[in-house]
Amino acid sequence: MNKPQHERALVVAGSRLRGLILDLVREVHGDAAVERHARYEGDQFPEPAPTPLAGLWAANYLSQRARSEVATHVRRAREAGHSWDEVAQTLDMEPDGGRTVAETTYERFAGSPASWSLRGPSFVWRCPACDQLIADRGPYESHPEDNQPGHANGCARLRGEINRWRSSWDNTPEGRDEA
């Protein structure tokens, strides 16, 4: 998709969102919560718009649902093998407070360090290779076994991640740790 198509898609999505907010207000509160909003002085065909508080309620509800959908897609991306760096890039995240972009993104979905239990953080997803629940500990440790406890013995996905980790160390001046 080229840049003009991308920008057009975003404009269309914004228009659809406004329509969805109006539809939700009508569905829940009825037409009494809809008023006519003039777009300019002398507008003979004012647009229907939710009353301010009804529109605020609907936008907030949809925002909460959208956040839930984002978390679902982050989980699916991790299940599909995408790194926290790839998730961060997709979400246009920025490093924050001395943390890497991957750490910042992980903490957005696993919570802040202050909220972690004594066992530490985790973002749970199911490994499609071994069908086990993984307690993703984030991008903090270098070795995949330290970051993703829960894989079954002999899990092909974990083995692949360990092999990539070993290869990354082979290509550095420091060498690599033995796993």
C-alpha cells in the first residue's frame, strides 16, 4: 500500500469509527441522545452527532474494547513467533525511561514493574508448536529459556529460538555463552 492509499485508509477508518460511535449511542440511548451538529455557519444539512456525554460514553467503551483487541493481537503475534521488537515497531512504540523499545512494549501489556509479583512479570500465550501455556518474561534476559518458561521438552519453536540466539552470539566479538 502506498502512502496516499495508507492515508486514505486511515481517514476512512476514522469516519467509520465516528459512525460506530453514533450507532452505539442510538442503539443504547435511542434518538434522544442524538442531536444535529452544524459543520459550518448556515449549514442546511447538519450531521447527526451524539450528545456530548453519550458520545463520550460510547467512545470510551469502544476505546476499552480496542485496547482488549490490541492485547489479543499482541498475544497472537507472540504465538506466531514475532519478537517484542517487532511488536513495538508495529505499534510505533518508543523507548521510555531508559528501557529499550521492546521492554517498554512488554511492560505496556504485562504491567509496570511495580505491579509484578515476586515471581516477576509475565505475558501469557500458547505455543503453537508444543501447545503449552508460556509465561513470557519479556525481553530482559538473553537466553530464550529464561524468557519463555513453560515450553514442553523438545519444543521445536523453543529449539529454533535457542539456535537463533546461539547464532547471534556467534556473530559478536564477545563470542557466546554455552547453553
